[in-house]
Amino acid sequence: MPTPTKGPRLGGGPSHERLMLANLATALFEHGRIQTTETKAKRLRPVAERLITFAKRGDLHSRRRVMTTIRDKGVVHVLFTEIAPAMAERPGGYTRITKVGNRKGDNAPMAVIELVREPYSPKQATVKEAEAATKRSAADRAEAPAAPAAEETTTPAEESTTSEAVEPEITEAPVAEGPAGAEVPAEGEGVTDDAPESDAKA
């Protein structure tokens, strides 16, 4: 027994669903964008992208494979001559689904499915990797200030020990004491003029 596809079945039976998806794909390639229900857009996306992959090959066998789904030769011609060359460098993701709100009558969720027409650049393919790298670097930056803070607390003590080792110790000059506890100036200190000569001679 084949594995059933994901999501609800469209229409009353499998053949009806295939015809509905074929008509939706034809309208998508003809107009470039269509508005439909969200469920139909999600089911149409893999079908349309597979047809674009066939069109990128460009050989006769691929054209006949596409013709089994899309019966309009004009739309097949547009697919092979205009859409496929525009998607040549894009590795996948040929369609985009945008939700547009609910339908007024039955409140069904609606969506717009369109072909991605922007030129592909390899830089866009690495956007997720760049975002992950920025998140990792931000986390590293958040952890980094905690380690330098601990180092800063230890560095002043280390600097003080090194400054003490480098700078010579300054000691006060010895003060000689005379008789009766009078202080005598040490060598190199001048004698004041106010002092009597007898004190200076002593």
C-alpha cells in the first residue's frame, strides 16, 4: 500500500485532486502568482517545484513529463523558455507562500503562492549560518566579561606587589637626641638662624 500524502485530500478522489493541482499549477505558471486556500497552496508547492525542476533539465523527455500534468502548450513553453532560465542558479525554493487572512464567505484561511523572481546569490544561502554564528559570538561575548572581571580583581594586588618590589623603601633620617631630650638635627640638615650659637656649637 502506498504511503498517503500529508494533509487532507483535495476534491472527492485522487483523480480529482490531480486535476485540481494541475489546474492550479497551470494558473501559477501563467500568471506568476495566484491566491487560493492555504491547504491548496501547501499541496501545490511540491508539484510546482517538481515541474520547474523538470523544466530546468530542458530535454525532450522532461518536456513530455511536464506535458502529462500541464496540458496547455503555451504555458509549457513559458515554463521552459522564461521560468526555467530564471531559476537556473537557484538550487530549490522556487515558490513562496504568504498568508493573507481568511476568506469573507466561509472564513477559510487564504494564501498567495508566487514564483520567486529575485536573482539568486550564494550569500542568501548562508543567511541562517551567519545568524547562527552571530548568536554564538554574542553568547561568547556575554561569557567573556565574566572572566576579565575576575582577572581585573587580581591584577591590582599583583601590581602592588610588583611595585613594592621595584620601588626602594624610603626610611626617615635618624634623629640624634642631645642632653635633656633635645633633638639635634641630623647630618645634612641646616641650622636655623633663630637658634643661639651655643646650641649650634654643641
